[in-house]
Amino acid sequence: MAKVNQNYLRLPGSYLFSMIGEKVRRYQEQHPNADIIRLGIGDVTQPIAPEVIQALHSAVDEMGEAKTFHGYAPDLGYGFLRSVIAGMDYQNRGCDISAEEIFVSDGAKCDCSNIQEIFSVDNKIAVCDPVYPVYVDSNVMAGRTGEYDPASGRFRDVIYMPCTKESGYVPQLPEEVPDLIYLCFPNNPTGAVMKKTQLQEWVDYASRHGCVILYDAAYEAYIAEADVPHSIYECEGARECAIEFRSFSKTAGFTGLRLGFTVVPKKLEVEGTKLWPLWARRHGTKYNGAPYIIQRAGEAVYSEEGRRQVLAQVAYYMENARIIYDGLKAAGYEVSGGVNAPYIWLRAPGQMTSWEFFDHLLDQAHVVGTPGSGFGPAGEHYFRLTAFGDRQNTIEAVERIRRL
Amino acid sequence: MAKVNQNYLRLPGSYLFSMIGEKVRRYQEQHPNADIIRLGIGDVTQPIAPEVIQALHSAVDEMGEAKTFHGYAPDLGYGFLRSVIAGMDYQNRGCDISAEEIFVSDGAKCDCSNIQEIFSVDNKIAVCDPVYPVYVDSNVMAGRTGEYDPASGRFRDVIYMPCTKESGYVPQLPEEVPDLIYLCFPNNPTGAVMKKTQLQEWVDYASRHGCVILYDAAYEAYIAEADVPHSIYECEGARECAIEFRSFSKTAGFTGLRLGFTVVPKKLEVEGTKLWPLWARRHGTKYNGAPYIIQRAGEAVYSEEGRRQVLAQVAYYMENARIIYDGLKAAGYEVSGGVNAPYIWLRAPGQMTSWEFFDHLLDQAHVVGTPGSGFGPAGEHYFRLTAFGDRQNTIEAVERIRRL
């Protein structure tokens, strides 16, 4: 008699963004004339850069000719993409990362949720609160989090690291030592960053205690300030204690193309077992590579012209961020983020809960954001807006919120 | 202190096809002039059909314009693809499957290896022997198989169902009742099929005992005979006990484009828990959808012209299968498969082991195949050749083997 994975049943409700999508769909059905502006889910709106489009077209042509057709991709990604990533994202920044240490995939979300598999079920995880739900949910599914406590909105066996206004939305080193530490900087959802000296403390802490840091750097391209590290490997000793996740989704608008990569240093080991072969084994067994044409698209992002074009997109979104930040601040909201990240984190007015503010904003301004409490209890009363809308919608959304 | 998933360390060696790739790479390095013909890994060689190429180009153009740009795909796939699949692959064959029950993904390999996650770790699995390694390996990683016994080449807690010449390479209903049953027909690696009456017995067995059948129908498009079912849902009661996996890799040459889907009927439940929401939760949490352009390519496969073109590709490969089958039979080999499947299963001459024959063939004929023992102990002394080469190479490979 087959039995289900009971851990799945511990997940409260559905995945946050699926739930928001459903709520908005229902509202739109009931109010077909409402002109809804979506600044909720972190999805981009700018079209794919011309240089990337051109690379896609020529790769598609290659697939149509027997001589240039590409079947199964190499397990860990094509060499042409892995080397340009290693060179431009790491070696050029002084990080000692080789092409062999780059694992190409169909996105950071998959990698972030799959990485826990190579670790034992009895590892204890630490996450920021608020936090991108995927880190916790994937560990719930694996049975690593214990029971959910509805009173606190927390799982009993997870170490939560509150990120509050008082600490600049950056976590403190935990007193109870975890085994795996999820960090995401620039942060989703708060838009906060760690300076290099701060991140170095985490690397030192992990090295001292034998923890592995799972570092999500999906928003790296949005960093504007000089003392903010783009990669954890800018820190001394990170090759021995950290795995890094990167995405093309926000860097180059690939949310609908699906491309990302994970860095597992060859030196990184746990109890004398190297992690590189484990992750390689997972890739080889449970994954079949990102499509050739998408990997060629990724390569085009690193060309001189491609780079110029995607940087212009990032600048476009960051101007949106400035508009939201300044507009809401002027309207009296408590706001943060938005300087090195495409997310603005704001406090709901008065004693409104995050979901009350969500409904209020949807109903009164036809603007969709993400309730802070959806990212964890410490996010209660907060709200996330994204800078990924188009300019006109962003300006209009800010106007509507100011008029409330 | 972080700890690794010890189950990974139970996996003997590397993933079969990664290992073969490595062996061939090394041989080619040492023999740079050897003209190696690859009939090992089941990778296609025909270019993508013109109708699909055209769909790719226009979808790429859409991604380059703000008005037609597509960001994150719906979690479970685009409606346009899910409905055409439900209609053409199922409803047209009299199977009661709706678009909502189709989960689009980046390939059957991922789905086949991920599906075990929604089941409890203490489920006992049954697999054919020989078997596509992914079913077993993904369960080893999850800790569902017990220790590996090098003497028998088997994991202690897995029910192996031998598929031998005597039984026409079709398994017998197991005496010890498993919880999850992996079946793949047309079969990889043997090329064997089950008739509808045979498959119905499995569905009845599963219904009787509360098992779930995980049915891999990746080679469905190669079925030539009338009484062979294309889908398990052609059998009475399968909606209540079976999940089906399909792939565009072999149907339309998408090995390098990555597209597949899984059918989880809404009615299917285990201990009173429906599986549809669990698999939907996994998709929403750990996956971000197949690329828009690839889903449009998938849709084009179902257009009238697209269908004609991919059927011609299938016919091309099946002519290769005939050439291999007839050629080797004429040369005195014991061969099977190749009629409803793109795989030919042959016995190595004399008392040669599968790997001995692999080395012999590589060294003497410069032909790469797959050792049967790589698929399980019952595959020892057997060897798999694929029909996915191009015509000239296939003819040449058969000639070389005949000359041995």
C-alpha cells in the first residue's frame, strides 16, 4: 500500500506566489474593469535584450540543421557558458573559481530548493525571517524542519534569524549553531545588503563551526555601492564553506527563459566528503541540462554589447526603485531597500497586517504587492513592492498609493 | 556541523551514461583517428522539424517585444500546451484525462526522478531488471533502497522483477507486494512491449493492493503494433492507481530542447490523500516552468504539419532499427526489440560480459553501445544499441559489427 510523504502535509497553504496569483485572478474576475498593476511577484517586464534575441535565433537555426544540431547537453552545462561565467563573474572580481566549479541549471529557484538533498535530513537549517519561502518549504518537504507551530508561524526545528529595522534587516550570528545557513544578499524580500566586512564575519563563523552557507546571490547585478560584495567568494575562506546560487532571471530578464547556475567549490567538504561530486551526481541523475539555445542566450549576456544592454535594463528597473522609494517616503511611509536591490520594503500604515494592506491596496488602488508576513512572522506589518514593472505603471502605482 | 546525505555514498560509481561518455572520451583521446559511431546513449541525431523551428523563431521574436514578452510561466505549464496534449494524446485515444491533469516540465528524466519525493521514504519500490538507472538511483538518494549488495549487484530493499528472454522481457506480477511500481513500456533498454491485456493485469494488481504504478511512456511514439497501449490510461481503473510520464525527447527530437510532461489524475489518492495537489505543490515550490519558447515548440509538434514531420523522423529511426535488427540477426546474434521501440537488445557473443563486449566493440569496430549489465544484473551478457543514429552511420556500424 503506497504511502504519501507526510512532510508535504505540514506545509501551510500553498506556495506564496501561487496564492497571490490566485487572489488576483479572482479579484480581476469580479472586477473585470479594474486596471491592475502588478508589483507583487518579482517578474520582469522588459523584453529580452536584442543581442540575446539574436543569439537565440542563431541557436534555433543550428537546431534545425543536422550538422549543427545539439542533443543532450553536457550534464553540468556547456563549456562555452561555464568558462565565460567563471571568467567574468568570478575571476575578474578576484574570486578563485574555475569553470569546472560552475553547474549550469534552469534557474536558482530549482537549485536553491534541490541543494538540501545532498545534505543529511538531520542537518539543522538557519534562515532569515522574513525569508524567500523556497528555502524553508523545500526543507519542510524533506522532513528537516519539524512540526509547524501555528501560534508562532514557525517550524519548531528551524533556527530563525530575525531581520528587523533595528538591525538594518541584516541577521545576527545565531547563538544556537546551525548546520546549514541560508543567506540571500541583496536580500529578497527586504532589499537589504551586507557589506563585505559583515559577510566575512559569517564566513568566519561558518568556518569555525563547520557550517555550510547556502548563498543566494540572485540579485547581485543590482548592487550599486562599492563595499557590497557581489559574490561570497570575495570573502576569505568562503571556498571552504559556501555554495553560491546565481540567476539570469533578474540579471538579464530570463524569468521566462530559465537559466541559472550554482557554484560548488572543489575544495568544499563536509565530514571529509567533497560536495562537488555529490552535486554532480545529482545533476547527472535527476537533471538533463538547460536547453542548448538557452545556454547560448546566456553566453550572449556576457558579450560586450549584451552586457551593455542588460546593464541598461538593470538601470531602468533601479530608476523604478528610486521612484517607488522616493514617492512612498514623501507620502510618509517607512521604506527601505531599493538602493542595491530591486525590492522596496515598506511598513503598512497604522496597525494594518500585511494581508490587510494587500487587500486594501488591491481593492482601493488596484496595485498588487507581496505581504511581508508571507515571508515569515518578522515580516508582519510589512509589504514588498518590486521595481520590475514598466515605468508608466510604476509611476501610476506610486501615484495611486499616495492618493489613498 | 553540516552532514552529507549518506545515501548518496551508496550509489555505486557514476551515472551509467556519464561513465560511458567518459570512457569514450578517453578512447578518442588515445585514438584521435578512430571514427567512432555512437549508438550508446539514446540521443537523437535528426535536426528539429521545420515546423517546430518556425514556432521557436516566432516565440523568440515575441520575447524581444515588451507587448508579447513572457516572464514566469504558469507553474504547471501554459494552457495552450496542456490542452493540446490532453486532447491529442489522451482524449483522442479514449482516455479520460483533462488539461488540468497535465504537468508540463523540462523532461521525463526529471519527473521520473522527482516523483518519488511525494511518497513516504518507507515505500517499497519494484523495478524491472534490467532497468533505466534513474528510477533506482533517485530512490537510493532518497534512502528508500537499503544497502547495496555488491555480490548480487542489487539493493536489499528493492523488489527486482527480472525481464528475461524466457518471459519476452516482460516482468511477472511480484509475489511480495510493493508500494510503488516502476514500469516503462515500450521498454528502455530491451525494446519490449506489453499488450493491453498484459498491462491491464498490472493495473488490476495495483488497484487490488493499493500500489501506485509509475508508468514511463517516453517511447510511446515508436509503437507500431495495434494491440500495444500508448497510455496506461487505456486500461480500466488506471486513473485511480497510475501516474504517467511522457517526453518530447524521442517523439520529436527534443533531447536538447528539454520538454516533457507528467499526468497525475485528479482522482488518484493514497491513504485518502490526493496526489495531484502534492505534485502541484512540488512544481510550485521547486520548479519554475519550462521556457515559454520551448512550450511553443511543443505545441507545434501537434500541428498538422508538425505531426507529419515528427512522424517522418520516427519512421526514419525505425528504419534504422530494422537495419540493425535484421543485420545482426543475419550475423547470428540473438536480438530482440526494435519493432515498437528504438532500442535493439542483443546478446554478447559467447560468454563475454556486457562490459567486455562494450570494450571489444569500441576497440575493434569503433562502435559505442550500452552494456546491458549497466541496467541491472539481469542485463549481464546483453547489450543495447539505439536506432537514433543517422542512416549512413547505422548501416556502417552494422557492417562493422558483422565484420568482427
